[in-house]
Amino acid sequence: MELLNKIRDFIQDLEEKEFYKYLIIVFICLFLVISFIVFRYYRKINYLKGRIEEVNNIRVDDVQVILSRADVVKKEREEVNVILAKEEDFKIGGYFDNLLKKLGLSGYFKDKTVSPKEISDQYRESELSARLSGMNTKQLCELLEELEKKKRIYTKVLEIKKSKRKPKGIDVSLTIATLQPKAEAT
């Protein structure tokens, strides 16, 4: 309260010219403060608009990438369906046995397991894990080349170790897989 009284007394003691001089100074200071606040406000608004535009551009780019990936997936799914339709009664175990006989690798064959796995609503995966022992690198390359020729099959795991029984041979653990339509699985 005392502060307000001092200010009132100070203003009353001023001459008219000094009063207007102080009034103008107060208005100029007020104008500068308000101008600074407005400047900061519009500067922040412009910054945020720029950020929003950047985010929207990134979002649009991401959406386009997702759409292009969806197109690729759709084309690949169509290719898979065509491949699956060509050989509806394909059995990976029988194919692998025939391939080993064809390449003369039946003597190197130790064991195999075939396991089905659900991967989607439309497909299931039949996975064949096999062990071959004592073969040479040339035979392995021929086997892998024949597996690559078959579009229906893909290689998942290939482990090669030096054979313990045959000095210049290798032991191979191979996992290959194929897709089968779900309707065929049931």
C-alpha cells in the first residue's frame, strides 16, 4: 500500500511536461513488451507449422513406402500361389529323397525330420531338417544348386563342419522348407 502511495505522490509532484514524458516512456516500454510477446508468439507458430509440415511429409513418405511394400507383397503372394498351384501334391520329404538318389548322395544321408509349422491363415510351412555326413564340397555344391533350381523350396539353415569320421569330408546340417496352402494341410 505504501508503494502505491509513493507512486501516486510522485505522479502528483510531476510537472505536466515531465508527466507526459514518463507516460510516453511507459507506453513505449509497454509497446516493446507487447511487440516482443507477439513476435515470440508468431515465431513459435511458424516454427510449429514448419515442424507439422515436416512430420506430414515424413508421414506421406512412410505411407508411400508402406503402399509400395504392400504391392510387392501382393505380387509375391500371387507368385507363391502360382508356384503352389503347379504342384498341389508336393511333399518335401519325398522330393529330398529323390534328389539324394538322383545325385548319388543317399550313402551320405544320416537322418531327417519333417515338421509342419503354422505361419499364417493361408499357408503352413513344411520344414525338413537333414544331416549328411562325410560328403565333399563338390557334392554339397551340386546339392545346393539343385535345391536352388526348385522354386518351391527355400534354404533356411546350412551348417558345414569338418567331418570327424572322414578326413577330407564335411558334415552338413541342412534345413529346407516349402509353403503349402492351408486347405491342403487340413
